[in-house]
Amino acid sequence: MSWASRRWERLLRGGAGEWARYYTARLSALKRKTNLNLASSGAQPTVVPRSGHPISRSSISANALRVLYRLKDGGYQAFLVGGSVRDLLLGLQPKDFDIATNASPDEVRALFRNCRLIGRRFRLAHVYFGNEIVEVATFRAAHQWQPEERDEDEWQPNDAAAQRVLDARGRILRDNVYGTIEEDVWRRDFTANALYYNIEDFSVWDFVGGVEDVAARRLRLIGDPVTRYHEDPVRMLRAIRFAAKLDFSIETHTETPIRELAYLLTHVPAARLFDETLKLFLSGFGVEALRLLQYYGLLEPLFPEAGELLRRRPDGAEARLLQAGLVSTDARVAADKPVTPTFLFAVLFYGPVSERARQLQQHGQPETLALLNACEETVRAQQARVSIPRRFTLPMREMFTLQPRFKRRDGKKALSLLNHPRFRAAYDLLLLRAQVGAEDAELAKWWTDVQTASAAERETMVRSSGGPAHTPGTRRPRRRRRRRRHSSTPS
Ligand code: ATP
Ligand code: MG
């Protein structure tokens, strides 16, 4: 381990205070030595040399390195950017390695055979290496605001247009004038996400004080926060996501406007918010993300009914079930087990769905039908905010409507539930309901035990839980059903 790595590791362990002290001292020394301007005041970066940071090439993906070197050898600037530099400074394994360059998309394509340009207007290069895709973006110019009377829903991440265009609310609709690194930096969101690792000499370029902020574990928006949130309200959710994921604090100016501007999220395309929701809740820090969303008033613009219910009954069974669901999701991510949006939305909507279903039952609907209708209504009301594809809402609906069936433990039908394609998911929900006292714990235990029981044991379990059991192969004599003209009570 190099001197720099050891030093960073010590700083990481030492906590934010030590980092901040170290970096403030180190940056001022660097500035004195190189006579650079203060990072945030102009276009001059503070250049942290290889000896001053812990980023080692051995922790960068081999394919990303290949791309960086090929660009450099082609005579272009090539930098690792964004989350990967931030994560490497923190000693974390980056999710992906994004690259920024002054080569135009066509020039990038000319260098790589395994390359495709994507995006209709803002073009990005994807370089393919088997399963790994390295994304190469040409530096973008910032601050070329052009109001345009254009309709909603123009935002396409990674697919913006030939010019930066704002709508009437100041939201970015399109953004794409290629520029220099000095321009590229200003369009990025947080200082911690605006660091550039230069393949030329392995230094880190910092225009905005990002190294210091990473060291202090602090999120700070570049520029005026109110303007930046208006341009793209999703930055508020990104602040929550990074704060939760990296255990960063949100710097005061970045934090202050959030509550007041939370409503801006209602103007963001619902499909984009679906993606952001998954990133918030399914990346292993869902419990903390929920806490922060509630704290900053960001849950209700996304999930109005769930948010309102949690506020009204913060200690109710619904809130505890959501909490327990997120705890288990976080644990699964930590254990590298798969997680599914279906389960997430089931625990998020458990409150509104069960509350509405209770009302419908009071109006005489049978339980399963009430759950079905409650689910439909909840999902319909939700789509305008965070649109959830049917491939998740349909199985979620089954998770709800199967709940009443767990109460039947006698007879063949009970055991046939075990073979239902949605049994496992519904059973997981049953466990959570039992955990928070919304269902009999003994019932949940029965369904736990029956799964591991042998065929013979199952027979006994079914028999001892009340109703008549049937030996496999023998048929119960059918009861003749009389047609009823008028059904009196709903069954
Ligand atoms: P993650 O670890 O989740 O991938 P990331 O910082 O890499 O975090 P991405 O969504 O992959 O986040 O975006 C890559 C980079 O693009 C960011 O680091 C940031 O510099 C910039 N960026 C992304 N979204 C925005 C946005 N809404 N506004 C401004 N800059 C953004
Ligand atoms: Mg990323």
C-alpha cells in the first residue's frame, strides 16, 4: 500500500473532522505551490497529484483503463469522472466507470470498433467489453440557457438535445453543446461528483472544492441551489440518495431550500421518478433513504397516500411494516441476494391498500374483492407521480389478494397455495404482517413449518388445523350446489 493510500485510509477512519483539516491544509499548500486560484472561483482546477490521493489504477476496471489509454494515445484528454472518482477516494468499489473526453462522439467511435453511439440528440459513446459497458461522454458546455416554449417530458437522462433548453419553470429540457472540461464541470450536480481523474498523469482535477467536500463527507451543490433544483428537481432526490448511501451530510445551503421546493418533483416525468425510486430504495440503504425523504418532505410528492398515512400514523402497523420491509431489503442487498420492485411497492402501498380495503369491506365487499379494488385504486392514483410498470403492479396485487387465503389451513386447497407462482412473495408479506401484529403469528409459523414438512407431516398439519383432510387421490364427494336466485349476504 502506498503512502498516499495509507494516509487516506487513516483519514477515512479518523472521521470527517480529520479529513477536512488535512485537506484544507493540503489544498492551501498546493495552491501556494502552484499559484492556482481558489478552486471554486474560476476555471482553474486544483490539481491533486498522484502522491496526494489514494486512487490506484489497480482499483479501476481494466476496460475503463483501456478506454482512457486509447483516448489519450489518440491525442485526446481522457478523465474518469463522476461517482467513480468520488467512490475511489472514499475507498469504495464504484458501480461503473464513466469517462469524459474532449473527443467528439464521432471521434470516439473512430477509435473503438466495439463502440455504439446512443442518444437521439445528446450523443454518448458506449464501448462494449462483453458484459461491461464503458460510457464515454464528450465534455458538455454549461450555462447556455435558452428558454423555449416546449412541452413537458423532454428530460431523457443521457439523451438530451443539441442545446441546453429550459422550460418555463427553469427545468432543463435539453442540454448538449460540446465544450471543454472547464465548462463541463459546472453542469454537474455536487462538488463530490465533479472530480476528474486524469489518465495523463494520474492526478485529480478539482474545480469546485470537491476533494475537500469528499474528505469532509459533505454534499454541496455546485452553483446556486435554488436555481439548480429548479433546473432539475431530481437533484433533491440525488442529494438524499448520496447522503444515505455514502453517509454524507448535506451542506446548509444545499439543504435549506429542499423542503420548500419539494413540490417541484410533481413536475418531473413519472417514469424518471420510477427509476430514481428504485435507486433510492433498492440499493441497500432504503431505511435511511426513507428517513431522509420524510425528513425533507420529499416522500409525499412521490407517494402521496403512503406519505400521508405515515405522517398520520407514524407508529402504526403500516409504518412498521414498511420499515421492516426495507430492513429486510437492505439486508438482502448486503448479502448480495436479489431484490424486487414488486416487494418494495407492496410494502410501500401496504398502508393505503389495507386502509382502503377495510373501508370497502365495511361497505359490504368481500375481503379478496376489497383488496383487489383497493389495489387498483391505489395504483391508479399513484401513476401520475411515480409510474410503476404493470409487470410489478400485477404480481403486487396478487401478493395482496392471496393474504386471505393463508387463513385457510384445512383441505387440499390450502396446500395448493404452496404451488401458486406468487406463494413466496405473498408469504413474505404474510411474515411482515405477522411481525407487526397485523396477522396472527401462529398462522405465519404454520405456513413456515408447512413448507419444510414432509408430505405425511403436511397431512397431519392440515388435519389438525381443523377441517377434514383428504388423502391424496381420494376425492371429496361434491356437494350439490343449489342455484340461488337472490344472494343475500356476500360470502
Ligand atoms: P452512482 O454511484 O449512483 O452511479 P454517480 O455520481 O455516478 O453515482 P450517475 O447518475 O451515474 O451518478 O451520474 C454520473 C455523473 O453525472 C454524476 O456524478 C454527476 O456528475 C452527473 N450527473 C448525473 N445526474 C445529474 C443531474 N441530474 N444533474 C447534474 N449532474 C448530474
Ligand atoms: Mg455512475
